[in-house]
Amino acid sequence: MLLGAGGLAGRRCLKVLGELAAARGVKVYLVGGTVRELALGRTAPDLDLAVSAQTLDLARDLAAALEGTFVLLDEGEGTARVVWQKEILDLAAFRAPTLEGDLQARDFTVNALALKLEAVLGEEPLTLIDPWGGLPDLAQGLIRVVRPQNFQEDPLRLLRAYRFAATHGFRLTPETGAAIPSYLQDFSRVAGERVRQELFILLAAPRAAPILEEMDRTGLLTQVFPECADLKGVEQDGFHHLDVFRHSLQTVAYLEEVLAAPKNYFGALAEELARYLRPPFQAVLLKLAALFHDAGKPQVQDRRTSPDRYTFYYHERVGVEIFTGAALRLRFSQAEIKTVTRLISLHMRPFLLLPAFREGELTPRALGRLVRAARPDLPGLFALAMADSLAGQGPQKPADSETVLADLADAAYRFLKERLEPQERGPRLLTGHDLIKVLGLTPGPRFREILTAVEEAQWEGVIHSRQEALELARSLL
């Protein structure tokens, strides 16, 4: 299982490191994720190294010898990074007096593996150091905590357990899962940016939804997102068959199905959705929107008697506020917050257009307003809407909901390509300068209202020339 280790012998950075370590009389071991990935037959992108002594001095020597870059990560912990060409080497001092103690302090058995640098370089027989049975666990796809108290030393490991389950298709051992609730109270000590990093990697996995379900069973999900606790038990009848919390998780699950095979759900929009998902973590932002799209419902839930049903008016607005609070706590970027809140705020719009669209009565103006508001997240919005629809199977839901929604998505995409984008590429029929010079207006809020009305009239084919645009503007004064 360590065939890939032989390929490391030819890497110059490791040869130089071996020479420098020998000169200083210190021991160096490949450890952690590097050895785990080698054992899985994969390429280890970065090199994780444990050093018995003089770690920072050794790292500085290595950077100088390679003419690379030395990056001090944590002087107190004795960790540093050396960057040379495409190589990244992370050097860390032993976490205990011995290698065995260092491995005992690590998170999971599959990461408590080591290889002597001399063995990797071919100077000794290649023997895996595995005091905690990580290799058998790796073969069985098991995440086993080395010692339960290691969760307390770094509570982020609670989330990291599920991250490995998501990214590697592994499962937690029963003992590891059973230990997690005992350490949940420590999770609040973890810095938000560290939680965000692990969370994004977890959600980037193609099938993260089942992992979120597992996190909920141990109580970790509501430690990461306390906002989710308010969704539990909130009933919603009509189009839905689940409470708000279960529906939200189900929406994430269906979203993953839509993203995995968009052509099964959409026509022309499918290829556009594939392009939309290319930027890193774009799918993650969509999944977060799915998880939080109904987060505002508990605060606005009301009961009507005629007809007898629950209502959730403007829940999307409240949901935006709730997600923004969670995102700021976890140190999301402003761009990430903007994308997710746009999706949450607009997630009802496709459904509100469906009745008119189903009857052939949807106006270009109404469709155009949706397209304009959703850009640049139009494909993501319809992917979210499709997942939301699939996750709702209540008695009042029309049987053709997904079919009509897919047709609406295609209509929106055609509007974008055939009307909105060509219109934007061409000269504008009316500008703010025209409003000042020709109509004698003073710049103010009315400018945007008039120019928007002209733009929408052009969508509808009501006006075609500058003169018609001016006449429309005058009629609005």
C-alpha cells in the first residue's frame, strides 16, 4: 500500500532535507496526511514532516539551501513551512518527547502513521510506523479517534472527523461517534475561520448531505450552525411533508443530485449550470443557500384558517439576516455572503412565477425582472429551486412542478441570451444624460425608476427607438 513512497526518493527537496537533518543529528519523519495519501495510492500534494529537534533552524537551513521561501507558522509550536518551486514542506516539532508520543497526540489513527525519511530516501528498508492500527482502519475506510481526549485538545477535530468521512467516503467507528457528544461544549473555542475552512472542504464533497445528517445525530451540526436548532419541529403543510429542518437537509441532498447530473433536470440551462459550478467552492455556496433557504420561517410562521394552512410571508428576508449572522461568525468573505444571500432572498421568485407561466400568462417584464435580479447566479437559483421543489412532497403540490420549473428555467435562460444580453451589448435607447439634457431632470431616485421602465418596455417590445423611449419617459413624469 506504500508503493507511492518510492517515488519520493527522487525529490530534491527531501534529499537536501535528509542531508541537513543528518548534519544536525536530528530525526525527520513523514507523517499525517502525506503518509495516509501514499497508503491510499494517491499523490501527496504537500509534505508533512515531524522533526525531533531544532525544527525551525532546520527549516531555515532547508529554505536557504533550496533558495526557497521560509514561512514561520507558529514559533511556540515549532512549526514552519518551506516553499520551493511547486513543493510545500510543513515541518513541525514533535508534540511529545518521542515519535510514538507525537503520533498518540494526533487526531485519527489514519493520520497517526509515519515513515522515516531515511527509509523514504532508500537508505533503510521502507517500514511503516503504525502504533495505533491506522493502516487496517484505512483499508476498511474507518475514522477512529486515537484517544477521545484528543478531541478536547483541539475541538476542531470533531468537525474534521466528518470532513474526512465526506472527502474520503469513510465512516466513523461507533466508539468515535459515541465520544463526540461529550466534547461538544468545547467546540465554541474554535476560531470561526478554522471552522469555515473545514466546513467548506466538507461541503465541497459530492455527497455531503448524508454527513450533515450524521453530524445532526451527534449534535455537532447545531454547534457549527446553532441557527439550525430553531428549524426543528417547525411544521409546514401544503406543499411540504417535512418540518423545516428535515426539509432543509433534504434540499441539500436533492441539490447534490441536481449538481451531479444537471441534464436529468434541465434543458439548455444544464450546460450553463456546469459552467457556473467551475469556480472553487461555488457548489459549497449553493449548498449553504439550500441549508439556510428557509431559516427565516420559524420567526414568521402564522396560521390561517381560510384556507387552513401555515404561512411564512417574507421568510426569505429574515433568512438573509440569519445566514449573514452565521457567516460573519465563521468569517466568510463578503463575496461569499453576497452570493448566498442573493440566492436565499430570491429562492421564492421562480415559484411565484410558476402559476402565470403554467397558464402562458407570464410577461417578459416579470421574467426579465427575475433574470436581472438573479444574475450572475441564475443557474444556481434554478438549481436551488429544483432541489427545493423535489424536497417538498406535500398534498397541495402539483404533480408537474419540476417539469414546469425546468421549462421556466429554460425560458429564463433564453430571455437572458436572446433579449437581455443583446440589449446590453447594443446602445441604450435612453441614458441619464438624456434625462438631464432633453427632459431637464435633476439627478435623483426617479432616474433609476425611469431608466428601468424604459429598459423593461424594450424587453416587451413596446418601444424600439430613442424617440419612443423619450415619449415613455415623459409619460412617467
